[in-house]
Amino acid sequence: MSDEKSFHMTSDEFRRHGHAVVDWIADYRDRIESFPVLSQVKPGEVRAALPASAPLHGEPFAALLKDVEKIILPGVTHWQSPNFFAYFPSNNSAPSILGDLLSSGLGVQGMLWSTSPACTELETHVLDWLVPMLGLPEKFLSSSTGGGVMQDTASSAVLCALLAGRERATSFTSNEKGCDGRLIAYASTQTHSSLEKAAMITGIGRTNLRLIEVDKDFAMRPAALARQIETDKSAGLIPCFVCATVGTTSSNAIDPVPQIGRICRQHNLWLHVDAAMSGTAALCPEFRHIHNGVELVDSYCFNPHKWMFTNFDCNCFWVADRKALIRTLSIQPEYLRNQATESGAVIDYRDWHIQLGRRFRALKLWFVIRHYGVEGLQYHIHRHVQLARQFADWVKNDDRFKLAAPVPLNLVCFRHKGGDAVNQTIMECLNHSGDLYLTHTKLDGKLTLRLCVGQTNTQERHVERAWRRIREEAEKAAGLA
Ligand SMILES: Cc1ncc(COP(=O)(O)O)c(C=O)c1O
């Protein structure tokens, strides 16, 4: 043994500091309601508290944790606070944190089956579990023609879907020759901006993304889609892809997938369903209708990292025809060749997404499903929807406010009748107070407040308090207006 200093943390130190970190996280979870939900720091404040250059000499671990408390924590917006009602949830849970920690501890890179068989096989298995759990079609099972894969985000999933749709429509020639500007993709005006980005990246082009009008409930009008496809075909263009959304970001609208699916079948277009947040609701039989028509789609994704108690990042993406996806994304450099791949008996997930390397994401989702069981997950999702509906009733029964969209699940879009400026003031005052955090959108051209119930620990008392605080700020804002 050499006496040379290794600089590494010893196993004993790791054990000690590891316990301290787990204790810190447990304490953080216990005291989370004492922090302002939205970080109150000003731009540059976090950096100003950090030394200008990296330390030459290593520092004691206690100093690191101290700075997390002193410098980092004030700059954190507390997504795990039960008073977080903004955007969409990005929730976690204790089993998920522990699963993620194990994934870091194992530190495997699962680009190929052979680079860590458990990483691939657990992922395939958990994604197969989820198919019946969510009422998805059997064609998504790995034992059928399709299969599931974990992506980092819904943005990556829609990019892969659009690439596969592009390739299928061009008999797999656009990967070779590029696009000639005639391929057209479709989505509603309410579709998440990740599709616009995917249109840019895939070479489809932003102007070849048709945004189809929506009905009064902000769901895509299938007749308008059909008309636009016919118009484009008549002009010599090549429709290739439609994205339908189950639970739009702005208002939680649910596109009519059965009708859209039939149109896509008729014209042989790739249909992707983005159910980023709302797909989780289908765990409950009473909300499974949101998946009506999914038997007609080519691909589907949802984010357990939004509403299913699994920390970021964790997107589940399924395709009906895995061969089309693999043919779209597969490349075979010599240095990745191995016997297992050549045998054809294994899945190599590197061919199912953009990047090569991949972490062991399935562990945290496996832990979540096994810890809660299906009944535990259903209990919390059902409860969140109940709380959102209760809040919507309060809004409906207060004649100063009105609902701005239907409330199919856990998102309530509403506004004070006093106009945009009053709503803006209410939101800013609430967020500045640190008591809760909510965000806005525009519906029918009007500023609309969004209250999304989905944080793991949100209970009735949090939603009640949010409503009380909203009314308090509304009184002040209406008085000023
Ligand atoms: C409907 C929908 N799709 C996609 C996304 C993007 O999610 P991600 O961050 O996983 O790419 C969101 C996020 O708000 C969303 O609401």
C-alpha cells in the first residue's frame, strides 16, 4: 500500500456524510412549509455569495453542507412544497429519492443490454407493468410489436416520435438525404412548445407545423385537422405526423384522440399522444377515459416526473411498432458491437432515443410503484383531483371570480372578473408573499390564473389556505384598481 494521499472520500467518511445528507433531506422535507415557496433572491445573488474561483485544497464535507443551507437554499424555489400550485407538479417522494440515490451509487451506464443487463430489463419490465396500469393498448407491450423506453423528458419523446413519423413517411430516406421542405406536421394551437422545437430540430421546419384551431374547451377540432390535411395534400405536400395532447399545459384540455386517430389512419400519419402530466390520472379507473382512442396511436408518453411521485427526470414513452423507431435511430459503430446485440435476443435502448448513454432511471420508478402499490398511487391521484374540483366549486360560487376552462382533472384555470391588471396583481402579491406559488396563462386573450394540485404532500388545508389567500389579495387588488 502506498502512503500517497488519494484525495478520495473513504468508505467510513462516505457512510457518515451520507447519513448526514439523508438526515438533511428528511429535515428539509419536514420544514419545507417554513420557506417562501418562490425563491426571493435577486438575479446574481447566489453567484455573488460563491468564491470567484475553485478551491485548490479540498474542503471538509461539513463546509459543503453548511453552504447548501446558507447559499443554495435561499435560491431554491420549493417545488416539493405542498403550497406549490404553479406550472405543473414536478413532484418526488421518499422511495423515489432513495431509488435515485441507489442509481447514483451503482453508477451504471446502460446504453446497451450488455453494459448492464438489469438496467435494460428492469426498465422494460416496469414499462410493461404500466401498460395495464394505465389502460394502454397491448401493442405497447414488449411481448407485442411495440415497447416502452424511458426518456429524460416529454420533449425528447416527441422529438423521437416526430423523427420516426418523418422516416416512415419518406420510406426511411430522410435520414439519408435530409428533408425537402414538403413534410407537414400537425398539432393544436394549445400543444406544448416542445413540438415546435422538435419541428426545428428534425428539419421539418416551423412553418411546416400546422397549428389547428381548438373548440370552446381548447381541444383540437378534428374537422379542421382533416380539412388542413386535404389542403396540404392537394398542394403536393406530404403530411406525416400529428401530435394530440391529453391534458394541455395551459388549460388541461383533452384532444379527441378517437376522431384524430381515425383521420391519421385514413391518411397514414404517425399519431403521437403527449399526456405529460395528465397520463398519470389514468391510474384511476374513473379517469381512464382520458385514454379513449389510444389503441389508434403510434406513440404515447407521460411523465412520472410530473404527477407520479418520481423525481425528475423520468418520461415513459411507448411505440406501437418498435422496428420503425429502431430503424430511425439505429447506428452501428464497430466499438459498440457485442455478442448479445448480434444474437438479436436483447433490447439495446441506445437505439430508442437521441443520446447514447443512459442512467438507471427505472430504479426510482420501480421503488415508487412497489412502495405505494397501485392502490396508494390511485389514492393520491384521486385525492388531488377531488381537491382541484373542490377549489373549482369555491371559484364558481364566488361571484367575483369565474372559471376560465373546464376542470377535467387537477388543474383549475380561473380569473377575477376585474380584468388582467387585477389578476396580475393578485398573482404577483401571492407569489411575493411566499405563502404559495401559482402561475398564469392566456385563454381567449385574457390573463388567467392556473392552480394545479399535484404536489405529493398537498392536502385539503393547503388548498383551503390558497383560496383564502387568493381572496385576501383579490380584495386588496380590486380596491386599488
Ligand atoms: C403537455 C406537456 N407536454 C410536454 C411538456 C414538456 O415536458 P418536459 O419538461 O418533460 O419536456 C409539458 C410541460 O409542461 C407539458 O405540459
